[in-house]
Amino acid sequence: MKHERKSKRRKKTCDVKGCDGKKKQSVPAGKASTKAGLDIDADGPNAYLCKKHWKEYKKNTKEEREARQLSWK
Ligand SMILES: [Zn+2]
């Protein structure tokens, strides 16, 4: 992994480690990390995701919901 200086708050890229995608969507950092399994590197309570990781976030959090529905059946 390359060394990076601590990022400034005004960066415009995705908060997933190693991703340089343009930020698209802000999500709760804790949820993105624990629920969606993303490797988040955010300073604050919110993380910014690029389009690709936002899709992954939605997919992973949606699967959780569907799993709950299946067990309910
Ligand atoms: Zn990303």
C-alpha cells in the first residue's frame, strides 16, 4: 500500500481506502463499514462513496434486508 498524507477534509474522492473515484453519495461511515463491509477511511461521521462503491453499499445493505425477509417466511 502506498503512503498517503492525512487527507484534507475537502477532498473530492471516494472515502473507501485505495479508491480514487469521484464522490457521489454520502452515507453514515459506521454503517458503510460494518453493514456494507467497505474499508472506509473517513474523518467524520459521514463517508463519501463513488458510484461504484455506492452501488456496492446499496447492494450489501439491501441483501441484509432481504435476508431478514427470508428468515421471516
Ligand atoms: Zn470508491
